[in-house]
Amino acid sequence: MRIQRIGSIGLLSLALCAADAAAQGGGGAVVAQERQVIVNGVPQGDIQLPGMPGRNFKTGTGRIRGRVVASDNGAPVRRAQVRVSGPDIASKTAMTDGEGRYAFGDLPASRFTLAATKSGYVSVQYGQTRPFESGKPIELAEAQALDKADISMPRGSVISGRVLDEFGDPVADADVTALRSSWSNGRRRLQSTGRITQTNDLGQYRLFGLPPGDYYVNATLRGGDAMIMDLALAAGGTPGPTGSSPRSGYAPTFFPGTTVPSDAQKITLAAGQEAQGTEFALAAVRLAKVSGVVINSEGKPVEGSMVSALPRNPEGAVMLGMGQNSARTDKNGNFTLNGVVPGEYTLQTRAMTIMTSSGGGGDNMMFAVRIGGPGAGGGDAEFGSVPLNVTGEDVGNLVVMTTKGTTATGRVTFEGGAKPNETPSLRVTTFPADSQGGMVGRGTSQAIKPDGSFEVKGLAGPLIVRPTGLPTGWTMKSVKLNGADVTDNGIDFKPGQAIEGLEVVLTSAISRASGTVTASSGTPVKDYTVVFFSDDPQHWTAPQTRWVIGTRPDQEGKFQIRDLPPGGYYAIAVDYIPQGEWGDPELLDRLKGKATRVSIDEGESKTVQLKIAG
């Protein structure tokens, strides 16, 4: 296999490591791989791709089996794919037979989730009876057999219609997406359901397999596929033209024909219903050309950097059509973004590395992209961003100054028990404290060293620090900076600033709450949702909040919540809450009057008996 590297020197894509791991087909440790890198046809010597930490999977004599049936008539769903997953196993899949039956064996004592998929049906989890509801976990003891883990699959609903231009003519190859409004990271926003399709030559589209519920439809003429094509051309060393730009085009448009998310019309679907005739025209807008230069901290132009205009939307809508607003800088650091629709953006630049892999005579090519930037482990990689307002007129002579960001050093410490001998998957990861607009600092992850120390480079902006890949039996207690608790508020990393004394504290004293739920008559209830939320409302909408947790009961009707920070909580059991909606502070404010007050101490395992709220 040959890897070619184009543009600025940056990081190798972990996708290549994943491919190597898949090729080996093992679940054990993956050693680092040696590959040759070629820049402009010149071999650069061997480089090392980082290895991926192994996972120690378990086996046992437990068993789960059941049937998958259609919820409308009870008929078996044949050739449905059922997947079992859990923290102690590699995910397994099974195909249902002619009677809808499936089975999984050799399972250890652990906690599992089951999910079923089949074309024409809504994908569901075991125990899920209503749309967007979490499934029920399955708790297996050693050698336990669960023989009636049946799954009921509803027929999928459909939204169909046409996308037109401003003259009423059909628009082909427009990307059409089904969205729904939900809470995420402290904000309500429109988010993709994962259902996306393209219009045909008649402008027709059909979004199928949707659960019943409320939806919003968006269409954009040029989205992610265009960016993939641009990257493929770049990987081949033939950049596209940058000197011309259409003067008019189409903005991402919501049904019934608006570019404003709050003006989008809601489409309500019943189970198995098809909403036909959802026809709307794309909003014609004047497109702008945005151009400028990227200069690094030494005052030199930056070649090969990716420049992107990322929508800043106070209403929290998904970012659509990003591909049309990206370009690479030339050898003089100049960039031109063509076809930018009016709106408010964050203009951000990050180093981009493109690698192509060819084999078998070169007829087939695959490529991977690793975008450097804040916290990506890029060492001295620089990045920068500026606000951008586009009204339809060209914007020129922009100067984007890049910086190296902040380096943070610290240590992971263990309290309450003997430190694990090995922690191959333990990492320090950062997330944006404000996910609204821009992507600076997103997705930082750095492995810790054997002595527990770590160093993360290229950090910028307000970030939340979290440990990931924790060893079994440990949880996060706190994150401190020179003794001050920054667990929930995060750290605002300033360019050029060195942060020392960052401490990530892990503890084996894990707080838990478990129990059962009864009706007002005292009868046990086995189908419900339990939510624990802090008695301090400021915690409800904190970024990456630890203080609001929802769960569903297992197959025996028992609920279990772990990793609760010590403190005071409201606990409530309700008949139904769509997954994630417990992040709505208005809902929590209404529920607290019916909730039970619970206090959880560090390391405490508390049993809580709840009554279903009316």
C-alpha cells in the first residue's frame, strides 16, 4: 500500500490505523504500523502510525434470544439485523430467520443493549415502545439465559415531495434531510435524524423509515458530497478553479421555503403515515466571493491550510452545506471561497493533510483526511478564526492570523484504591464549552503517559476537560487547575499561554442509585423512564453536564444510575420522555414539584423507591 501526502505537513489520519486493525480482524492490541510517505513524488522515509489500544473482551455462558415482530400485526420480521453490544464484548450481529428468531450465546455477566434494523421499519432497541425513547438495558448474571427478549418493530413513516427552483422547475441532486428539534449540550437545536436522500431528475425525494413524530425538512443543492469531490481532486494534485464564482445560487432551505430555522414548518407523522406533497422551492440568493490571506505567527503566508466558513446560528440549527464554503490556501497563503450564501459565519483555518492509498495497479484509490487544529495533537500546528458577515456582496482582503494555541500539562491521579497496572485506553479529552458557532477546540484527545502525566498542545477558547477510556471500576471525581475546581465551568485557553498544574482526579468510590417504581396503588411498574437532576438549576444546562441523567429499567423493571457527582438531586419516574428531552430546563422545572429529593454521597450506593408521576 502506498500513502501519498499532499499539502502542508500535519498529522496522519487515524482512519488508516482503523483500516489496519480491521484487516487484522482481532480484538487485541494493535501495534504501530510503518508506512512510507511521499510528498510531491519524493519519499520522505518511514513514519510510524500510532497504535490503537487493545480492549480485553470477556466471554461467558450467558444467552439472549427472542423474536422480532411487526408491531402492527405481530408477524415475524424476517432477515432483520439484530445487534448486541456492551462494555465487555465486541458487538455481535445476527440475522432473524423465517420466524423472526435470533440468538446470541457465549455472553459474560454484564449489561447489554439490543437493537434491530430492517428496511421499511423503524430501527428500535429492545424495550423501546415509543418513538425516540431509550431502549431497556439487559442485565445478565453469570450463565443466565434470557429467552424472550422480543423486539417489536413499527412500520416506518415517510415524507415525500418535490424540490423546485424559483421558477417552479424541478431541482435534481439536491440533498434533502429530515430534522427534529431536540436538546443537546444545553441548547435546543434542529438535528439530523440520519435520514438523507437526493432528489431525482423530477425534483422528487422520499425520506422513509421515520419514527412517528414531528419533523422539519431541509434541502440544499450542494453539501458534503461536493466537499468530498473537492478533496479527491486535491488528493490527486489537481485543484479546482478558484477564480470564478456564480453570482446567484441557492441557500439551504427549510420547508415551506424559508432560510430561517425558526420559520420552518413542522410536519407531524403518525406511525406508518406518508406525508405526500411536501413541495417547496429553494431560496434564491446572491452569492458572494470571500477572499483573503492566512498569515502565521511569524508573519509568513501559510500554504495548504483549509479555510472554512462555518455558520454561526443562534438558533442552534445544524450546519448544512458546509462543503461549498471551504478552500485551501495557495503557496502565497491566499484563499478564495466561492458561492458563499448570505449569513453570519466564523471563518476558520486549520492545517489539512490528505493521504491517498492505491493498490492493485492503481485503479482503486481511497483517501483519508486529518484536519489539524486546536488540540488535535498537532504540536506546533497553528490555527485562527475571525467573524464573518456576508450580505451578498463580495468580501475581500481578509487577513486571518494564526496562532499556536495553548499547551496544557498535567497529571491523572487515582484516589480510593490501588492504581490500575495498565491504562492503555485512558485519554484526556476536551470538548467545547460553548458549542454555538465555530469549531475551535472541538474533539481534542491525548493519551496519558505511563507515569500519569500528559501534555496537550494547540488548545484555544473555552473547553471542558474530561477523561475518556476509563479503566473498569473508576470514574471521574474532578478536574482541577492549580487546586481550583474547573470540572463543570471549564478553562478558557488563551493563545500563547502555557497552562500547568492541570489535575484530572479519578476515584474508585463510585456513587450509584438504583431501585424500582410502583404505581400509586403499589403495583410494580416495569415500563418507565427515571430522571435524576441536580437541585441546582445552574447545572441543568451546563456544557457536557454530569448533573442530569436519564435511564430506563432493565428486563426485571429495575433501574440503575451510576457516576453521579455527590450532591442533592430531584428523582422522578415518568411514563415517557423522549431521549434527551430531559435536558430541557423548562421541563425539569415543571417536574421538580413532583420529584423526590435525594442526597448522594461520594461512593454511596443508594436504593430509591419511586412512584410513577401522574
